[in-house]
Amino acid sequence: MRAMAQRPEKSAKRPQQVYTLLVELGRSPDDGLPDNASGAGLLLYASGVDEAEAVRESVAVLKTAGVAPLDVTSYGTLDERLAAGDTIPEEERELMARALAENAVIVAQKTWFSDDDSD
């Protein structure tokens, strides 16, 4: 009797996680920032199977929206942030849950930068 070759098992799909990202934006023609802004910072919650995917997807979404991402800093997943001693308010947790449920990039906060001292 001949042994049948076994098919390799399909690898388990890696679960999505939500990463907290801080994105620095430069100026672009359609960015929607005030005329006197020199750029902006966005606090995002982005889903991905790993940090690299969350960053790539976030940058792609932002470019599609007409903004110019310059730099991305990741603060990790909820568990990583809790392990680092961060206090995460309920409203932030809800936005993270929404990003996970919708497999989305959620902008939690937008701050523009200006060289003008009166802003």
C-alpha cells in the first residue's frame, strides 16, 4: 500500500491588532490645513496583522486623502501600551475597538503646526 502525501496545513490567519500611531504631516496642495499651518500631527488607531502593515496601510490611506505623511511613530498595541504603564481612557479604547471591528484607520486627534506665535 502506498502512503499518501499529506497536504501542508494552511497556516492560521494572523489576528488583526490595533496600533497607536503618531503621524507627522508636511504640506500638500489638498491637505485641508489652515493657510498658516506648516504641517500637522495626527494621532491614529490603525489595524494590521503587525506594526509594519498598520503603518503601511495608514500611510496609503493618508496619501489617498491628499495629505503628505513625513514620519510615523508607533506606540504599539493596547497591551504593549498597558505594559509600558500608559493609562488608556475608555473613549480611546472605544476608538481602538472601532478600528479593529472596521479594519480601519481612525483619526483620533489632529493638531496643526504653525510658525506664527499667535496660533
